[in-house]
Amino acid sequence: MERILIQGGIHLFGEIAISGSKNSSLPLMAASLLSNQTLQLTNIPKLSDITTMKNLLVNLGTVIEIVDQEDNGLQLKLSSADIQNYFVPYEIESKIRASIWLLGPLLTRFGKATVSFPGGCEIGARPIDLHIAVMQALGAKIIMHHDCIDAHVDECLVGCNFSFTKVSVGATINAILAAVLAKGETNLFHCAREPEIADLCRCLNQMGAEIKGIGTTELTIIGKDRLDGTSYKVMPDRIEAGTYMIAAAVTRGDVKLLGIECDLIENLVMRMKAAGVSILQGKNFIRVKHQGPLKPVNISTQPHPGFPTDLQAQFMCLMTLAEGLSTISETIFENRFMHVRELCKMGANITIDGHDAVVQGVQSLVGAEVMASDLRASAGLVIAGLCARGETTIRGVHHLDRGYQSLEKKLSQCGAKISRITGD
Ligand SMILES: CC(=O)N[C@H]1[C@@H](OP(=O)(O)OP(=O)(O)OC[C@H]2O[C@@H](n3ccc(=O)[nH]c3=O)[C@H](O)[C@@H]2O)O[C@H](CO)[C@@H](O)[C@@H]1O
Ligand SMILES: C=C(OP(=O)(O)O)C(=O)O
């Protein structure tokens, strides 16, 4: 079993180039199913989730040409002119959450889809009722089996008015992917407005879609008969950037993150500044510099533009070393405190009370053997290992490969002593 070994206590100094966004790349890849022309995507991060999505699309009949552009990620040319299959198998689909985004495109372009239940991080029940409800509102007939969903359309999907009962990134994306080729106008209310959704909408509009209200909670989509191909560069990964920003602060370092600006992660920037971290914004970079003791700051995860749940574990690590008491509330996922037990093994003082984790800052963390339970919990443990005294071993590191391109290399370039060990 692979594990990551960190010799902690080293201040990080240097530069880190931010890769393309995982959560933007995945729906953009699914969008290739909407056209019989080629969609060229650049700045795709080299991650296991991307490989899984590639395998899902290839299984459907999408032809994918991949060019490795080294540190600039992957360039993908996806052609879905000749789809022969409308079935998304469980063995592949269960690996990622994003697989559910094949439902909307398959239904709207081909009128049928059989998809298994999606995987992803085990951070809560993660139902798909909203995905199903919006497809039904667009006219899809859906039969739920115990292991998969059968969906078909009599003629074509038809535009509708639909209001989400809960803010969902995934369901908003699926609705958009389906509505762009539906007949007539769709009005979506109470949408999620994460920047990755706006990125998808911009690419779709470049392909000939007509989406209005981008970046807001109300989207109007005028359905088109067909979409064309295009070439699109994926936005930077704000969660990767946020993770390294916190790593720089907690190790009392000075790190310049390249290829990202503060407007993408305003909420984190605000909280880190409140914690006493110096954050400077330049053209296409953010510089994070430790200055003095860390102050406690409360956060509550919320849909964008609130504090992102995908940075909760990492921010909690920062707070373990703050001078005082902070409360971290997780309101999006009911099981996203799995890093707490592991952080406590490293000397953190954290008590869970329902949706809240109460963190009493300590002087320092100490290295330990810990287990990564999901993607961002793993990132939190890496951060903890970097600032802890002594050696930390992290098991379950395959989670990290879902979301962090070249993690060890990027951190080593800033002086971290981090390596991956294979075998027992
Ligand atoms: C691949 C990807 O982009 N994943 C992101 C996406 O996940 P994902 O799209 O799964 O997250 P959602 O925004 O849909 O989930 C938000 C909440 O809504 C609930 N829900 C969702 C759908 C549904 O049909 N019914 C329902 O009740 C979920 O259980 C959760 O409690 O947004 C999350 C919230 O920002 C992020 O943490 C994930 O990194
Ligand atoms: C929860 C995440 O991903 P997924 O939705 O793919 O499980 C994440 O990126 O933190």
C-alpha cells in the first residue's frame, strides 16, 4: 500500500504553479457528448478522476486524443460523433461523483441513458434526487432500479421552469448539460453558482449554447438543435490553490502561487487575512506570507460565495495552531469530519458537536501515523504533517491522486521533505 512520508517543521518557501480545476474539467469532458464535433480542452489536470472520466467516455464511444503538456497538464481532443453505447457501467462509474453528469448529455442528445449510481468521496449520503427531479421536469421518463437508473425520452427533452429545493452543484450542472439541447426555454431557479459552473457555461456558449445569468442563481437556457466544437482552456483549481495557501501559512512560510488570483477564492482570502496571514495579490499570482501568531477564526461552509466545504479540512488544520478557540461548522455534508480523529492523533485539540468542530489551538502538532479517508481530509493531513514536529506517515494516499497533480513535487520545490513510498 502506498503511503506518504513527511518530515515536518520546515517553512515552505518558493513558487507553486496551480493546475487546471478538477471540478471544472470533469463536466467539461461530459459536455463533449453534446456535439458531434471535436471539443478541445487544455489545462486539464493529470488526476485519477480525469482518467476515470476518460474511461467512462471511451466506453460510450467517445474518441479521445491526449497530449501531455507536462506542467501545463493535458490537452484533450474529445470527439463524440460516433456514440454506440448509452450504458455507464458500475465498475467505472462508482469511482467518481462526476459520472452522474453523463445522464443529462446522453438523454438530451440521444434520448436514452442507463447510469449506475455515482461514487466520489464518502462524505455523506449524497443522494441524486435533484438530478432525477430536474430530468423529469425536462420530460425524461426514469425508472430507478436497485443498482442503476434507466432513463429515456419519448421525443426530446422540453424546456421547463425548475426550482432546486436545495443548492446542488452537481444537479445544477446536469440540468444545464441537459437543457442546452432541449426544445425551447428552460428557467432554473435556486442554482448553485460555483465558479466551475460558470466555466462550464462559458464553454457551452462558445459551442453555440445560449445560457444567460451565468454566475447567478437564476439561469435561462434557450435550447439549440445542435452544438459545435470549440477549444477551451479550463480555469485554475481554486481548491488546490487554497490548499497550498493554507500550507504556506501553517508552515510559517512565504509562497507565491502562480496562475490564480484572489477573486476565485475571496472567502478563504478574507478568513486567512482575519487569521493574521499576509496575502498579496498580483497579476496572475497570489503570495501568502506568514506574519506573527495565528488568530482563531470561525467558519461555516456554505455554497459559493460562502466558505467552500472542499477547504474545510485544510482550514481546520490552520486553526489547530491558532491562539485560541475557533468553531468550524460543516453545513454541506453530514460526514466530513473524518480528519478530526487523525488530527487529534497528531496532538490537535478538537471536539465534535454535531455539525460543529470546536478547535482549541495548541502550540504545535507532532508527527504520527494517520489514515486518509477522503480527498480533502487527505490534503488536511498533508498540511498537518508539513507543520508537525517529526515524521508523519499518511496511508490511503490514492485519495490525494484524485485531486492534486504532482503534490509531492510541488511541495518539494518549496523545501518540503515529502516522499511517496510503495510497498509495506
Ligand atoms: C465533482 C464535484 O464537482 N464535486 C463537488 C460537488 O459535489 P456534488 O455536486 O456532489 O455536491 P452538491 O452540491 O450536489 O451537494 C450539496 C448537498 O446537496 C445534497 N444533494 C445533492 C444532490 C441531490 O440530488 N440531492 C441532495 O440532497 C448533497 O448530499 C449535499 O448535502 O459540489 C460539492 C459542494 O461544493 C463539492 O464538495 C464537491 O467537490
Ligand atoms: C468531494 C470532492 O469530490 P467528489 O465530489 O468528486 O467526491 C472534492 O473534490 O473535494
